[in-house]
Amino acid sequence: MYLLMLILLTVLAITTTSDIAPCVKIHIISARQSNSWPGEGRMGELSAAIIQKVPNADSEALDYPAYGDLWRYRGSVLAGDTAMVHAISAYIFRCPDSKIVLLGYSQGAHIIGDTLCGSIVELGFAQSAPINDTLGSKIIAAVSMGDPSFFAGLSYNNGTNKVNSGWFARRNNTVCAKYDAARVSYCDVGDKFCASGYRFWVHRKYMWRYKDVALQFVLARINGSKAG
Ligand SMILES: *[C@@H]1O[C@H](CO)[C@@H](O)[C@H](O)[C@H]1NC(C)=O
Ligand SMILES: *[C@@H]1O[C@H](CO)[C@@H](O)[C@H](O)[C@H]1NC(C)=O
Ligand SMILES: *[C@@H]1O[C@H](CO)[C@@H](O)[C@H](O)[C@H]1NC(C)=O
Ligand SMILES: *[C@@H]1O[C@H](CO)[C@@H](O)[C@H](O)[C@H]1NC(C)=O
């Protein structure tokens, strides 16, 4: 009887502790693209590459609907904005010495923009405040690909599209300018969503085209922060 109890307790202890991963120095949060299966989506490739190079890193997938159809897009973005703040604050509450890397593809990139800048209320999106400075200071890098809220001319933009903005152009970037050095946003000519173009396949190619430079960017940011 006593032995059985001991075994039971041990099993319980193992299952409860294995639920919570130990704190790591670099915690990646990936927000997947619209209409993709739950998980990290296309950004999973970049997060795996970062984890391979950084000894003390792990990743989590943002838990949000990622609806791509226009009538549910706004609600999905709002759910993502809320989930993102919760994910960041929960992690930092538990692991105050860790740093956060945000990765977002398409709708996931829109959510990164909202997290840093606040939602685009002038285009009818529900109000969501920018993250506060305490949590914001923990974000050492943010990579966006094919962002529908892409706005041409920003300092951290990258990719071949220099002149066209996305479907939901984020015109006011005043509050989030303090994060510019931590960000990069890839958008190529012809992309339907970030460049208001007509070539649908462009939107799917960012990981193939920019994974290596994005990886180098994130590694340099981690290196510079002395967090790695
Ligand atoms: C920042 O936001 C988090 C999450 O919403 C909250 O717990 C924390 O108290 C806020 N910190 C400050 C200084 O406002
Ligand atoms: C941009 O946003 C900031 C903060 O929300 C606000 O104070 C400012 O008036 C806005 N600027 C424009 C041109 O809308
Ligand atoms: C941005 O684009 C340039 C080429 O125009 C490239 O050399 C640079 O590495 C890119 N930066 C990032 C962070 O991808
Ligand atoms: C990290 O920093 C060291 C020392 O400054 C430098 O030699 C190294 O090339 C850097 N690595 C990356 C990936 O930036």
C-alpha cells in the first residue's frame, strides 16, 4: 500500500512538473499565418534555426484562431493581440530574467505590430493597447514576414517592396518607434497582402528567401543584448 502510494505520488510529481518548461534565456513566441494548423506555422523553421544556434532557447506557438476570411479576420487579430500580451506577461512573470523574441508571419506579423504599436483603430479594428515598457523592454527582436499592416518607408522594412503598403497600412508608428532597432519586416513586390499586389505566391516565399538573414539578425540582437 505504502509503495503504491509512493509510486502514485512520483507519477503525479513527474506529470505536473513536466508541464512547465524550465526558464530559458531566450523564449521565442511564434504567431502563425492565417488558415494554418495550430502551431508555429511557417515561422517554425526560423524558430528551429534560432534554437539550434542558441544553447539556452525554446519556443511557444501563440494560441489564437488565425482566421483568414475577411469577416472573421478582425476578431482573430484581437484574440491574437490579447493572447500575445498574456503569453509575454505570463512568461516574464515566471522567468523575469529571460528575453523574448517575437516571430510573426502574415496575420501573425499584424499581431506583432499591434503588440508593439497598439491596434489600428483608425481602420476599424477593436482597441488593443501597445505593450507597456516593462514588458516591452524584454523583447529583444521581432521578425515580421508578409505583414498586412506593412507601411512603406519605415526604417526596419526589408525585402524588394519599397513603395506599396499593405491592406491594413499602419500609418501611425509614433508610439512604437522605440522598438525600431529590434525589428525587421520583410515584404516583396507583388505580395497581395503586405504590398497590395497581385502575385499570391510571393506571400508564401519569405522563409525560403529570408530565413538566413533573419536568423543572422536575431543572433546579432541576442549577442548584442548579452542575453545569449
Ligand atoms: C505591464 O503589463 C502587465 C501585463 O498586462 C502588467 O502585469 C504589469 O503590471 C504592467 N506593468 C506596468 C508597470 O504597468
Ligand atoms: C499617432 O498615435 C499617437 C499615440 O496614439 C497619437 O498621440 C498621435 O496623435 C497619432 N498621430 C497621428 C498623426 O494620428
Ligand atoms: C536587409 O536587406 C539588405 C539588402 O537590401 C540585406 O543586406 C540585409 O542583411 C537585410 N537585413 C536583414 C535584417 O534582413
Ligand atoms: C557575437 O559577438 C562577438 C563579440 O562581439 C562576435 O565576435 C560574434 O561575431 C558575434 N556573433 C554574432 C552572431 O553576431
